[in-house]
Amino acid sequence: MRHSSFKLAALIFGLSAVPLSLLITTEAQQEPAAAATEAGAAAAPVESTSEAAPEATAESGGEPAAAEAVAKPIVPRPSEMAVRAVNNPLLRVVNTGKHYVAVGVYGHILISADGTKWNQVASPVDVMLTSVTFADENNGWAVGHDAVILHTADGGETWKQQNFQPELNKPLFDVLFLDAQTGFAVGAYGLMLTTTDGGSSWAQVAANPVTEDERHFNALAKLGDGSLMVVGEAGTIGVSADRGLTWTKLATPYESSLFCVIAAGEKGALIGGLRGNSFFSADVRAGSWKKMQTNSDQSLFGMAALPGDKVAMVGLNATLLIFEPGKPVHSVPIIDKLGNRQTESLSWLTMAPDGGLIVVGDAGVQRLDAAKF
């Protein structure tokens, strides 16, 4: 799906059938999906659609048999190489341990050795990529709209398609791998896919009590004790203590959308969502959450751990907040080259080699000096 103009509020968690900006600009709970999850086994295999299925033919004459005709699956187009891809909207950036990788609109994938000079690499899809993660320096996965999943085995230099299901109309919003074999991808209407073979095959997790009402899953994290945590629409929070085999739905401190989560301590987490709402818990299973005084009404999309137990959060309208234990939340203004305060929204961030920040969002990728925060 091509877009002529972009706002981050309409990109990250939008669905083609819904007015996109409404999904993250209101406190009202979104309506659950109309279609119910099909009852059945806990994991239903997802068939690969990377190769076109052959047409059915009649037994005689070699002509197609109408009754047995098989529709050809949609095959994605590769992303176009863009001169200014680094300035187009990007939704996620990660440090692989070897270099940096960022993903975004039109299937764009960019890599950088230092976080300053970026090069676009070929991508097998032109749909929006919403998240990327690496299990080690070489093995990484990117996910996005049309339930697309891409894999790289060379640190992001080349990518291959593992999954593509536009017929689901369920974009994937986040991906997490525990090692080079075991991973999870989550998205709209409670979609959760899992793999135990590095993505060679993916299975859809059904009968999940966390998403029995088909709320959107927006973000995944691994907690300090090894547990997994997922957050999403309408305050959805779920945890798994057995590497994703079973999940438990937890009570929420907030009844509207949560967009990001990061581990804190052994059993705790920090979560963020709509209108600047953020909460901390030292033990998520205990259900005791403390509301963070962000002094902001801008929705929060991404988090990154900083030295000294600090956490940085980014969101709408160039929001950058710094959380530091025992101190008030600090807001950092982002100034553009003309000396004006930046207004483009930010989606994610990671540490730069010099201790600064690499942030991505509406304006692409940019570096922030460590002295500013």
C-alpha cells in the first residue's frame, strides 16, 4: 500500500480499513475485531506464500478446471531504492552489535556502521516495516504490514521473505527472538505468530487468554527473569513464564492503548502509551503499578535503556523524555538546524557509539548529542 504523505500517528498501529489517525489520538477504546478467531488447536500452521501456487488443470486436455481452480497468491513487489530513504519515515532502529539497522515505509531497510552515514539495502517487499530485531550480530528479523516477516543471516546486508499474508489484513507491529531459533511476532486483532526453527515456519497462536477479545498486540519485551511480556490495545498486558508456550492476562493500570514496554529489574517493567501515560512496576505479576508523572499528553511509542538506570522515551511531536530513578521525568527539546523546536514525531531510539542517541520517526533518522540529555 503506497502513501502520498505520512504522519507517524497514522503509520505505526494503523489498519487500512480504519481511519488511521483515530487509532492513537483518542482515549476511547477501539472496537474489537468483528471476526472471531477460529477455534482449534493452540497453534495453527501458517503456510508460506513466497512462491506462486500452480494453476489447477483438468485431467484431460491440460485446460484449467473451473471447479479446481486455485487463485494465485499475491506476490509482494521489492522495495525501490530511494535517494533520500534516510529522510523518509522510519519506525524502528536497533544496534545489532556490529552496526545499526533501521526500517520503515515502502519496505525501506537502512544500515549504518556508525549511526551517522546510512545506506539503503535491497528489500524483497515494498510494504511498511514496523519493527526489527536481532538475535545475534548476523541473524535478524523485520516485520510489518501484510503480516510480512523478513530474515537476514548476514547482519542486515541481504534479506529474504519468510511470511507474507495480505489476505489477513493484520499488520505485525513487533518482533522478538529469544535466540536464533525461537521467536515471536505480534500485531493487529490479537495476531501472534511463533517459530522454533528460525522462521523457516511460523505458527499462529490461538486460544490465547491474553487476546480472547482480539485486541491489538503492540509491543513485546523479555523481562529480567526471562519471562516474556506483551502489551497492546485497551490496556492489554500478558506474560509468559515458559518461553511463550502459555500466557497469562494481567490486570492493567490503564484502560487504553499501550505502545511500548521495557524490562526493569528482575521482575519489573516500564510501559508507555496514549497521551503520555506511563507506568512502572517492580513486579508485573504482583499487579502494583506506579503512574509516572511525565507532564506530557503526547503518546509514547518507543523506549531505550540508558547508562545509570535511565530510560529514554520518544513519541508524538518530537517528544523525548528521560526517566532517572529518584528524579523527576526530564523533557528534552529537540532543536532543528534552523534553531527551531522540532515537531516531527519520533517512533524509536537506541544508543549511539558516542553515548548520544539515534532516533527515528517522521523525519527519518537523526543523531542527538549526549550533552543534550
